[in-house]
Amino acid sequence: MHVLTALILVHEGEGVLELADRKRLVRKGDFIVCPAGSTSLFYFHTPSNPSDASNSGLATMFHFDAYRWGENFQESPTVPDTTCPWLPSSGKLASQLERIGVYCRSIFEHFYSGEDRSLWLARIEFEHMLHEISLYAGTPFSNDRIGAVESTKAFIDQHYADELSLEKLAGLAELSPKYFAEQFKKYYAVSPMEYVAEVRLRKAKQLLASGSGPMKEIAHAVGYRDEFYFSRKFKKSFGVSPSAYLKTRHTKIAVFGTSAILGYLAALDAAPYAAPLHPKWSPYYYRTMGPDIPVHLNAYLHRQFQQENLEQIQAAQPELILCPSGVQDWELDVLRKCSRVYEIEGAHGEKAWREQLKDLGALLHREEEADAWLAKFDELLAEAKQSLSSIIGGARVLPIRLFNDNFYVSGDEGASETLFTQLGLVPSEMLNGLKPGDSRRSTLAEIRKSDADLLLLVVRQDSRTLEHWRSIQRHPDWLSLPQVKRGAVYVMSSYPWREYSPTAFVHMIQDLLRISGN
């Protein structure tokens, strides 16, 4: 997430920017402004022209604060200006690109010179650069060909129930059907009409889950005039007919408090009607279960949006609400007025996670699914123990976490359960005295002196931490760590390594098998 406003300038190559659940192709000369508080992902990919494959791509990202002046410029500029209306949200730099590149290099040199006075020069040049961008920015993405393809995808998302054809969509983009289809598939990996079918069937799943009406009405609502054709398409895509799928949705479930509960439901092959989801903080569930969940609650800054989430659950009218034990009393009161509430204990509960999974399976009439999942998990666990014992053996393992500018010895419950309880790996002595779920600040000097043979590092994905991570990797203190020299440091993602759930356990084991070469 961008704590500050971010400006991305693409100097060479082409890549993809994911911002606000939308993807856009960016090329040399493009710039994008990501508002403070937004979440984005930017990466370069292989150029469409094979002759350009040697061009690895070059981009600059600036993070900056902006403030508004008070009325008549009399008051101090203390009000944050997160929208930056004076700066285009995106655009193209043509003849100015080379000059902008000079600005970027100069700003970088001044900023990292180590001299206080140079910071002022960096700021002045940055403001000059913003002024030039605001004056000379060219055509925004929404008006170029790539923007036309993206706009057509957005049209499909909104008008999937209309009569849609390749010719009609290409006409909207003002491109020939052949060229439009080629560009769409290059960008989204599916043809335009395949994407239309995906959107329609995904929406049909949501309507089925919400009990929105007879099959014929649902087919018409998502753009299919023939309910039998709709049924065949549905079965071909999901492996079951709409009526069979409907039978699997015995109970209208809402999840409150944490997306980790989805790790229990996924093991039971059960999808809720409402749940907290986020493309960055719960990426696996967002990708695999999100299309089947009609109501997405806010999974980021839960405390800030708890009232909004509770209101959405009330509106959904679920038959059962799942929440973690330990939610606030007033929240429980609100939830219990909506429906029956079932609390799932965390790592500190009296029941082990296996027993909790079986209990939830019984509650949802999915005992067979729970037993089958546990049997399959035990097979994976046995295979992993055998494979890892021959590779890792008695090596001492230390999970650590980087947050802002500091390293922490991490006692996350999910990682500890997987590494030391289930797999029987040997923990580093640095974990001694650390309670499950706690963490302790540590230094590189302490890690260097420790008995740890293997480091599993989770880097928090926020701007400040990532900037420090990029910097520390070039620092002698990091490079001199014996684990770094041996290549025994592995960077793991927050999911699954900071989650405690059956599904997360599976993914942690699979991660370990992957890094060990199995």
C-alpha cells in the first residue's frame, strides 16, 4: 500500500500496473499517479516485439506528500492533499521524456548525496519536474489504443447481460475485430468472448449463492437467453451443473473479523456469501474464492472499517456468521442480532485446529469433506517430513520479519505450528522464551552471532519497508551474514506465513518443498 502519493515514470520497456483492481499496460513515456492509501503492483514483462527482449525495462517511482494552502493562502498548508488534482492521474510524456529522465537522475544524486543542503535541491528539482509533467503531459491512457481495450473490458464488466459480440466490442474500441482480439488476449490472456463468458458465469455463481430466483431468470440476468445452453456452459466451466452447485450451498454464511477463516472453509470446499477479502492482504482467497463470494468485506484496516463491515453483514442477512474468538463484546452483540454466530478459536484456543476443522465440518454438514481433507493433508505431511529431513536435517531454522527499518524474530503461530510442531524441524535458540504469536526486535549483529542455519524472512509489503529492504540488501552488515553467504536466506510471502489456518499450513509446506528443490 502507498502510504504517500506515488508517481511512476516509465523510461524504457513495457509492463503492467495493477491499481484499484484494474490492470493497464504501460510503456516507455507513460506516467501514473497512485493516490495515497491505494494498493498497486507494477512489473515489467516480456515485450511484445521479440527483438526488444533484451530491454529489461527502467522506471522511476517517487513517493511524496502534498498539502493544500488554507483560505486565501493565509493559513499554513497543513491539510494533506491526497488527490493532487493539479497533476494528471496518468498520461504520456513524448518530447519531454529525456528531460524528465535528467530530472530523475539529478534528484536521485542530490537525495542520496548525504548532504543536508542537497535535500533542498532534490525537492526543488522534484517540484520543477511535477510542474513540467502537469503542463506537458500528453494523451491519458483512456484515449489511446491500450486504454480503449481496457475501457472495453470495463464495459463487459458492467454490461455482461447485454447482447455482446466481437464486432460490437471492437467497434466500441474503434479497432478492427482481428486487432482488438489480438490485443485483448495479449493483455488479459483470454479472448474477448471467453472473458464475457467468465464474467457471466462468475456472476451466475453469485446469483445462485444469493438465491436470486429460478434458473431461467438467472440465465437471463447474466446474458443467456437459453437456460439449457447456460447450464451446459456452467457445467463445462465448473464441473457441476447449476442445480448441483446450488445444492452445495447449504447455508448462507458470512465471515467477520479475519480472512484466515476462509482457510477453514476452503478445506471444506465451502464458499461464504460475505467475507473480508483484499487482493494484497489475502491474495490466495481473493483469487480463488473471490469470484464465488458476492459480498466482499474490507480486509484492510479492519478496525477502521468494522462498522461498515457489520452493516454489510446485516444487509446480507446470513444464516450463520463465522468469526474468530476474541472479537469485541459490542461486535458480538451486533452479530448475534443478525444471525447465529459460531466462533473459531485461534492458536491459543483449547481445541487443536484439526478438531476445530472437524467441528466446523459437522456444523456445515461437511464431515466427509473434513475427513478427506485431513487424510490428504497427512499424506502431504508424511512426504514432506521424509523429503525435508534428508535436506534440512538438524539445521536450526529461524523465522524473521522485516517491518519498517527493523528485523524481528517472529513467533507467528502458523509458521511455528508448521515448522516445529508438524514437520519437527529444529528451532533456533533465538526463539527461546518467545511466546507463540509474539515477536522480538533483533539486530543483524544478533542474527550473525546466533545458531540459525536457515533464515525464513517475511518482508512487509509497504513502501517504507520495501525501500529499506532494497537498501539493506546492498549493505555490508547484511552481505556478511553467514546465512546470506551460504544462500540460506529465503524470502517468504506474508500469506501463508503469517496466517493460522489449515489451507495456510498446506501452502507453507509446499513453499518449503519448493525452496528445498522438491
